[in-house]
Amino acid sequence: MFSLQTIFGKGDKFYGLLEASAESASSSATALIELLSTPVSQRSLEKFKQARRREKDLFAQISEELVNTFVTVLEREDIEALSSALYKIPKVVEKFAERYSLAMARVGDVDFTSRAVMLEQACEVVEQMVGQLRHGMDLDKIKALNDQLQTIEGEADRQILELYQEIYTNESDPIRYLIKRDLFEFLEKAIDRCRDAGNVIYHIVLKNS
């Protein structure tokens, strides 16, 4: 397989594109933390838009390369599955940022930052897992990283359940209740998307190890 990749000049092209996609997802999580800690008058959604544009461009480029490439470093369906999983992460993060920016005056003093930090941690683990692919199908390393990702996702679920409990118990304003629940669900979904990407990578390595 390696000799064929060399002959057709496809070496690590897909690895690089997938790594760039994972990096873009991490950038969106970092931008979210910055948004939450920035004074209202200085807040901007531009970094989220940039991350989404980059992710869309990478997704389109990967799809085009799959059509034009005879030999791929991974199975085509695996590249497509991982590209799709990575694509969804900044998409959900941007949706949270948009809704939060529209409704932050009604949100109150809810602490979203600690959950955003967990999202950033999850994205960083996904980025490590994607980067590991080009170095060989080391199942032990990928499993350890995936276990770490599952731990983050489990803790995030626990903390978000606490937030749900708080609004179920104490929130009397129905509009604010719906806004908070909506935002909690976007954060939960973003972390779940990281878990999904990790599961795809683990499946790829398990199949090829």
C-alpha cells in the first residue's frame, strides 16, 4: 500500500486535510471561551464564521480529493465519515455562539465557561487522535485517548444535568427557561460531536490494527 501511495503521489494529503479540519474544530471551541470572557461591547462572531468557512472549505476539498484520487491512505468511507464528524463540531459551536449573542441579556449569571472549557479539552483530544493516524494504527494510544474523550463527555453530561436540574427547580420565567435549555443542548451536542469523531477514529484504527 505504501509503495502505491508513493507512486500516485498521495502520501499524506488526506492526513493533512483531516488534521486541518480537527484544528479548525479546536479553534471554534477556543473562540467560544474567548467570547464568554469578552465584554459585551467587544464581542464578535467573526472567529466562529472563519472557523465554519474553513471547515466547509476543508470538507469540500476532502470530497473533491476523494473523487479525484485513485489511491487513498485510508478507506474512502472512513475518510468521509471522519470528515463529516469533524465538520459538525464547529457548526454546532457557531449555533451556540449565535443564540447566546442574541439572548445573553436574558440568560442571567449562568456559567457556560466551565462547559466551554470541557468542549475545548474534548476538541484537543480529537485533534491528538487525528494527528496520531499518520503515525500508524497504534490501538493502545488511540484507545487511551478515546477513553479520555469518553471521560470528558461523561463529566460534561453530569454537569449539564446539574444545569438542567437548576432551571427545572428555580427558573420561573418560561422564556428564560427555554433559552437556557436551548443553550445547554447546543453545548451538550457539541461535546457529543467530539465523542462521535473519537468513535470514528477508534473504529478506523481498530479495523486496521
